[in-house]
Amino acid sequence: MGSVTGLFLAMILIGAAAFAPLGYFIYKFTQKDGKPFGDTEPHGDSPSLVNDLAEKAIALFKGKLNKQ
């Protein structure tokens, strides 16, 4: 009977470890008016070096295509 109890406890620990990230996300999601990561800006509103470089590269590529 001891092996069944040990297996039960092991399964409880494995299940708790597996579902801990989900529980944390639900906890954060219910913390601030349904915003899991606090006040974030909508996509595209904040300046980004990567976006600026990508826009410049696309413009350069389009310019080279138009010249040919």
C-alpha cells in the first residue's frame, strides 16, 4: 500500500509543477482589470529600433527595385 501512496504523492507533485505556469498566468490576468502584464501600449505605437531599421531596409529594397 505504501507504493500506491508514494505514486499518488509523486503524481500530485508532477501535476502541480505542470500546471504552475497556468495558475500564475491566471493570477496575473485577474490582478489588474484583465491585463496580465500591466499597462502595455498597443502594438505599433511605441518606437522601436528594429522596426525603424526594417522600414529603412524595405524602403531601400523598393527603391532599388524601382530603379531597375
